[in-house]
Amino acid sequence: MFNDKNLDVVDEDVWSDIEICKSGNLVGSSYLVSKILTEKSVLEFGKVNGLEVVSLVLPLVVGPFICPKIPSSVYLALAMIFGDEKRYEYLTNSYMVHTDDAISALIFLFECDNANGSSKETKNGDGKFTELSSRKLLDSGFKFKYGVNDMYDGAIQICKEKNIL
């Protein structure tokens, strides 16, 4: 989360500061800025026009994948296994969700009568950093099925099957 609020937990009411994203030397800053502006515009459009809009902010999606090449989120999660030392620093402050939990959450919110607005989804280890809150998603009745071990086991297994590892 890129802002100057120094919060322990962030939820759907907290946004990254666009100027901080633009001014810093952040990897993917143009993506971050466009995603923030797009999401805010879509949510505002829904509010103004009486439409129910749900936005699910996904962290690194890690686990099995069906595409022929390794997704960047899986590659980043497996940086230590690939020996990509330049990416190690991103692992100390990364949130992750299993592929199947991400898909299940999207379907769940699509079918959920009381889902509206923005939800952050994450399931991570015990690192000490700003926490992304999944409260809104969990309060709607969603249950995570997979943990970190499942994410890595699935990602490594599929990488082996595709001769990536």
C-alpha cells in the first residue's frame, strides 16, 4: 500500500496515493496508477448510476496455472527457487492467494446479493507489515480453502509438469 498513513491494516476504504506511486521508483507504477484510477472511476460510475459494482483486489495469485508460460505472480513467488535474487526483496512484503480461492471469490461475489464496492483478498504468512484486510469478503460469507503450502505445492507441481522446473 503506497500512502503516507502508516496503517497496520488496510481495507477497501484505503487507497494508494497516486502521487506517491508516480514519484517513487516503483516497479509497475504505471500499472498501479491506471488500476487505481480505473477502479475508482468504475465504483463512482456504479454509485452515480445505481449499479451494483464489485471490485476484488487480488494480491499475487499463486498456485497451479493453465497458461503455457509461467504467470509473473507465480514466477515472483518462486523467485528463490529460480534463484532470481533481484526479486527476493518483493517476497518480504507480498500478499498471496491461491488460484482456486481467487476464482472462487470472484464467483462468490458475482452470486452474492449483498456484495457491493471493493474488497481486498489475501491469505499470507506471519510477516510483520501492513495487512490487507479480507474482512468485507469474509463477512459476506466467503471461506478460504487453501493456505500457503497449497499455493507453493500447486505452483511447483505445475512448473515441473510444464518442464519449467
